[in-house]
Amino acid sequence: MTYRAVLGTRHVLRLLAGTLIGRMPSGMVAVSLILWITGGGESLTTASLLAALYGLTTSLTQPVKGRLMDRHGQTFVSAPAAVIASSSLLSLPVIGPGGSTWAIGAAVALAGLANPPLESGLRSLWPSVVTDPGQRKVIQALDTGSQGLMYVTGPLLATWLATAFGADAALAAAAALGLLGTIAVLTSAPSRAWRPGPEETVEATRPAKRQKLASGGLALVCTGLAALGVSLGGLGVWAAAVAELHQTNWLTGVLPAAFSTGSFLGGLFFARLGRRATPATQLACTAALFAAGWLGLLVQPGPQAAIVAAALPGLFLTMVITCGFETIDALAPVSRTTEAYSWLILAVGTGQAAGTVLASRLADHLLGLSALPAASAVLAAAVFALSRPVLGPRRRPGRHRRTPTRSRTPLDEGESFMPVKTIWTVIHSCGHEVAHNLSDRAADRRAGFARWLAGRECSDCWKAARDADTVAKEQWLAARRAEEQAAAAQWAEQFDMPPLEGPERALAWGERSRFQLVTAAYTALVSEGFSVKCRVLSESALDCGSSSAPAKPPPTAPPH
């Protein structure tokens, strides 16, 4: 499976590019605020607090916006959010860096609160855009890996704009890119046609423990991802400490860029990797590799070795985040997937903010600062490993390792003798677990039919993919109707047909129907009838041995 085949799927490239551009403020605003505040004569502490305020408010409101999106659609939430966020960023140059601190803080907080949930919304769109399960895993890993480019190009673009045109231009560019990217996503056909899965369908097909979003499995996933976010938050402070130790200021930006580059490359590799284990098992394994990647920081590397040490854990970040999304997708109800994805983003963002605070307390102790990312990553790996039985089913043991089951007899209170089960729990190719009642099928065919169901998507995902094609079908039908209407009008004018009378909305239908009926009747009764008559006369003449001259052909049929 090649990247060209996946990216060539309709709407994929537009959604990826639009989401990446729309989320560019997340990589630009922090640097732009620091350059804007310090350029106006204010302290670096104030600038750092404003940057932290923007990141924190962006993460805190993700679940609320995800819940609203699951109820009312993507345009209802993201369109006004993008306008408010961009307007708040554009108001900062008007206020000025020397203006009221409360006004600046309110504008920054409002920009973060209204930041549109493009990432969680894109995750909800993939099942309707990419119906093949293999291609969907590739595009989800590529989606996560490409987000690392945002944290590489965003700060560099903001720094260049602030240096060449001023910090006001950097803030204005961040606002414009966020608005343009959101428009590109919301105007696409999958986003306009997307609707969450109906709650009643979910309740009828899923076990009771899967109904509620606030489950133990989801809480464990978010806890592990919050611990993982602490590692990300400590990276920036560690990079600044290493740059100060070696008197090389360029390491402050190069080390996070190396980490993001490693994340992008790891995503490319993980997208092409064939995976057969369950999402919970993949999450535990990739988290263990992510924790092992941070051990290189403990040896206190030099400037060049520090770049390699920062890129190594980045190789596994995309893998962990992708497996986290897939695990949450298997746990959350179909009608609340966007909200579930938003909780994942909130967990990582909150952990990242906590990691920055903890790392700032350890800034004077380089060894403790280097151990913080590794320790938090080990904690995340331990949480994922211990919670595997809760997060999802594991592989069935071999026949010689299966524990014998107790024979069921009618003597058990409240039970009846049923030698062959009728309810089969199937894990579909989309990752959803559905209980199917196969009592209407023969007992010897239920296992085979259950295996056949496991190789296909569940009914909710299939309906979502079918509904996504509604817009394309409507466009095709409209074009077809326009062609038929033009042909009917030309035919009526050519043969001087009398005008029709009736309701305005029925005239177009009447013209098309008259054109189709008359032309079909002429073909059947005149053109085809004349050919059949000639063939019958010729066969009769041959049978009788007639030597008479052939009759003159009939005149050309009239047009009416």
C-alpha cells in the first residue's frame, strides 16, 4: 500500500492540508506572543505566562467543543470558533504590547478557548472518507506524523515574519492561516455531510459497558497520555538548559525541531508497518519504546549528540498517539467519537503544561531535568501495560492453553439448556465491537458468518461511508437533470411542440416526460417497427421463391 494510493483518495489531501494549515496557530502563537511582548519592552516572564495561557485554554475546551460537534455537526462549532479565534488574535496589534495586561490576557484566553477542534474533527471524518481499514490505518498514522511539521515550520515562520515585518505581522499571519485552514476543511464534502452515529443504534448493538463515554478504559488511556505529555513539556526546558550549558543558543530551537522531525519520520514508517496486534497491545509496546528513547538524555550528551538524543524518542511519539486514538476509537460510542478524541488532546495538553512547570522547578539540576521525560514516559508505559485487560480484548490462547469451561445444565437457576450460542460478539475491521444475534442462521454456519462479519465494517461505519457519498450523488443527479432538460427544450423547439400548462414546479418534469415518452414511442413503433416489417417481408419472399422486382421502400417516416 503506497502513499500515492492513500493520498490519491478523494478529499484526503485537502483534509490533511487544511487541518495542518488551520492548526498552524498552535505552532506560531506562542513564539509570536513572546517576540511581540518582549519587543514592546515587557518582561520575558509576562510573555511566557501569556504563551502558557494560550496553550492551556486551547486544551481545556476541547471536550466541550467535541461534544457540541457530535450533537450539531462540524460547521456549527468550528465556523464561529475560527472567526472568534482569528478576531481575538487580530485585536492584539490594536491593543499593543504596552496596553492593558488584562485586555491582552482576555484576548489571548479567548483566542485559545475558541480555537476550532480541527484535529478531533478530522479523526471523526476518516471512517467516512477512507473506507478501507488498511488505508485508514495508514492515513491516521500519516495524520499524526504530519502534525509534527506544524511545530517545526510554525516557530520558524513566526520568527521570520517577526524579524522581517514585525511581531504584528506574525500574529496576523497566524490568524489568517487558522481561518483559511478551517474554511478549507469545513467546505469539503465529507465535513458538510458528516453526522455522528445515532445513539439509539449504538445502544441496540453495543454491550452495556460501552454505552457511556466516562468508562474506566478511557480514564486509563487519558491518564497514560497525560503522563506522556509531561515528557513533551519537559523537552523545551531541557533544550534551553543544554543550550545554556554549552553556550550554544541555537540548540534551543534545534532540539525541539529534531524531536518533531523524528516524529514525522516515525509516522511515515509506522504508516507502512503491518500491524496485527490489538490497539491496546500496540499502545503498550509503543509506549515502552518511547520510554526507552528518553534514556539517552541521562548520559548528558554534547551538542551534536543531544540532537540525536532528542530525535530518538520522537520516532515513537507518532506511534503512541496513533495507537491511543485507535484504542479510544474502540472504546467510545460512535455517537461521541469526537468528544472522546478531544479528551485525548486535553490529556496530552494538560500533561505538557504540567511538565513545563515541573521542568522549570528542576532547571538548576540538569540531571533531574534530564530524568523527568524518561520517568514520566516510564509511568505512561506502566499504565498502558497494566490496563491492557481493560482497554480491549487480547488474542485468544492456543487450544492447549485454554481453560476448560463449566458445562451448562438446565439445573442452574434462571438458565435454560442451550448447547449452541446465538449471540456472537464480533470485532469488526473498523475496530468496533458489536454483539450480533445469529439465531436465524443454521448452527453450523454461525461461526463462518461471524468470521465474515469480522472482515467488514460495522453497520454504523458502513452507513457513515454511504452517507458521505450523498453529496456527490446529488451533484451527479443535478447535472443529469440539466442535460435532460436542455435536450427536451431543444426537441420541443425543433418540432414546434405546444407549451405545457400546470404548476410551475411540475412544468420541467412534464417537458422531460413528454420528450422521453414521444421519442421512446417513435423508436419502438416507427424505427424498430419498420425494420421488423422489412425483415418479415424479405423472409416471406425468399420462402415463396418470388422473382418479382423488389417493392419500392416506404417513404421516410414523418418526424411526429
